[in-house]
Amino acid sequence: MKCAILVKPGELKIQNVDRPEPGPNEVLIQVDLAGICGSDDSVYKGKMVIPLPRIPGHEAVGRIVSMGKEVKDRKIGQRVTIQPNFPCEACPICQSGMGNICLQKVRLGLDIDGVFAQYVKVPYPYTWPVPDLLDDETAVFTEPIAVAYHALLKARPKPGQRVLVFGAGVIGLIMVQLIRREGNDVFTFDLVRDRLWISEGLGATAGLTSTDELLSRGPFDLIYETSGASSAFDEAIKAASPGATIVILGLPGSPHPLLTTPIVRKELKIFGSMIYTTEFPEVLDLLVKGQIKTQPLVSGILDLEGLSTALERFADPKRVKTLIRIGI
Ligand SMILES: [Zn+2]
Ligand SMILES: [Zn+2]
């Protein structure tokens, strides 16, 4: 099969390798469409270190082409999307329902070969049938939407709360739509005007781009930090109202000193939110009902050969989500 292999940071090769054989509880999926995620960029640039060579990628839609003996409730030819983190299911953390933070979890495209390939094998409980109503370009967003939906469930907006989303990238633009659906007004903050315009098109009251704007439109009762910029966390603490909640989804690449005094003085509640647990079926349902728009988030669709270029241009401020069409 054809695949993109990261041989060392910055060097991605298109190669032919043996097609994987599914194990007893695995399905083999022929990948039709994949999404490029921030973690793919971090791995490509060497900011996130993983054993190489590796086929990266974890966001995908495809069809089941073969399966192991123990697979239940799945059919050959079925279109599925992938929940690409496989917790051990045995440790106390998993047993308490928090498999998202299992220390032994296996991450597709990081710990094992991922979806930037014609075929990928996945344990069947981590595949979700895609309803016929959803096209591939929509269903491929199931995973990032699950990330945002998990954060929403961590701290759900209460009626009348003023909400702010830091970062108008893919996750931020999904957060905006989830918050609007709850009935709350939501503001966005980003340094890139083009992304703020998209957020306004998706229902944000206003996109803010400077600390002055932030402080004049604030304070905010509930803040979601999706940008991963360490300075954003300082801004979030400043813009928070007394008693506010801050949910952090972004992962800053480097340590950053924490402004503890205002956290204490304002009695801020701060939550981390890591990927997802049981959100996939609800997310597919939201997509079927048309409650999350994904089309404005698609910046381009390339083939596998275009993956290196897309990763080189990952930081382009006008880009939101680039998709990779694979197929046979
Ligand atoms: Zn992702
Ligand atoms: Zn576990």
C-alpha cells in the first residue's frame, strides 16, 4: 500500500509498504479522507518526539475491507470514522471512566502507524459507523469535534454567562458553535483577523484581537483556551470575572510561569480537558442534525503527495483545516 512515512523530523517519504493484517479484534480500514491535526505538525517539526519511522495521522474516514475473528457489529464495506486513542481499559484510571488520560493509552499515528496511508488497522470498538447522511468531508471532523465537546461537558455554559474562546483555529471554531447551541453569547480572541471573521460567520458576537479589546468587552465568566499559546493563559486570567471558570484544551510547547495571585484573588476554577471519552456517538448525532458546520473550516483538500507541503505551510495564518484525500 502507498503511505506517507515520517523518517525523521521534516522528512516525510511517500513509500509502498506491506498492507497491515488486522488482529483478532481489529478491522482493516481503507482510508478515503484524512485530516491534518496540530499534533501531526508537532511530530513533523520534531516538537513532539515519537519513535520513527512512523506513518502519522489520526483523523480519518474510510471503509472496512477486512476484519479479525472477534470483531462484532461491523460489516465489510461499512463506512467508519476512527476514535484514535486506545486506552488500556484495565487500569484504575480507565476503570473510573477516564480512559482519555490512561497512562498506557496507545495513540494512532504516534505510538502506532496512523491514517496517512491507503490502509490502517484499528481495534473495532474504536470505529464508529458513519450515517449515510454525512459526507466524508463532514464526518472527518468527528474527532476534533469530540475534543471540543469534551471541553464543553467539563464546564457547560450556564444561561446568561459571558463566554470567551481563545484561538479561532479548528477547535476554537467548533467551540463557538457548541456554545451558541447552548444559547450563550460568545466572543473569540485570535491574532489572525481572517479566522475571527470565520468565527463571526459561525455565530460569535465579535472577534477580538488585542488586549485592550479583550478588557473592554470583558470580563468573562467562562473561558475556553484552545490556542496553546502560553501568553493566552495570562490573558485569560486577566479577562476572567471573579469566580470564573477557565477550561484549557491547548497544549503549550514550553513551560510558562503561572499568575497565581489573580487565580486566588478571583477564586478562578481551572480545568484541563484532554481529548474525549464517550462523546463520539453524540458528535455524529450533532453532525447528522446539521448543528455543527464544518465546511467553513476546510481550507483545502490535497492528495497524499501534498502532505509534506501542507505540513510545511501549517503555520499559514489563513489556513484552518487541510484534508488529505487518499483512496486507492
Ligand atoms: Zn486531531
Ligand atoms: Zn488505562
